[in-house]
Amino acid sequence: MVLEQDSTIRSFMLKWLFILIISLILSTELFADYFKWEILVSENGYGTESHTIPVDSEGKIKSAANLAECRMVSFWTRIESELLLEGKTLVCVFEDKRQSVSVVCRDNHLNRKYNRVKELYPVAKDGFRINPELGAGSPYFELRCYF
């Protein structure tokens, strides 16, 4: 009687443990960041001295110079056969004007993971002037990714 009850409890516990493990596996969001992402901020315009802000996650960007309120949105990764695509978007608001730029990095080189052939990889980048009325002297934000 006691052995039968003990095996029933053990069976019940194993079933619930299995269900719990499966639900934890299915509930976690899979996110991979294969490329390195950063924002280059040139306070005195494009081509001038700049500082780098690494991008780790979605949300507000902390900048040393409060030129505009910026945030990173729309992180996505797509893997198809031998092609890896990853994209992110930088959105900045300055004087009630919203500007955004999206960059997509792509990789379809089999040896790239370990860089066995010591190949240099190009940078994917795009940017915008925070205040276009200032012309070349406007602060410039550039979102870029590299491997």
C-alpha cells in the first residue's frame, strides 16, 4: 500500500517536473547578437572627432553629450541556411523632430565564425545629422555594425 502510494506520488512529480521544464524552455525568448554594434557621435559634424557608444540592448542610449534623446529599437536576427542577417534601429528626437536610421548586417561566409583566413570584414553603417539646419556643423550620429 505504501509502495503503491509512493510510486504514484513519484510519477505525479516526474510529470509535473517534465511539464515545468518544457514550459520554461518554450517561454524563454531566443536572442543572439552575432555582430558588434556601436554608435559614433561626432559633436562638431560629420568627419570630426567622435566618441563611441557601445550598443548592448534595446532602450535609451546614455551619451556623454546630451545632444538628443536617443534609443535603440527593433532588434532582430534571422538565420537562413548559410546566411545570417541582423538588424537594429537608432531613433533620436531633437526639438520635437524624430529621426531614425536602420542598419542590417549580413554574413554568409562559412569560415567567418573563427576567421581562419584572417579576412578583414567591411563595416555596415548609416547615420544622420541631428540638426540639419546647422549644415556641416550639426552633430552627427552613426549606427554601425561589424563582425
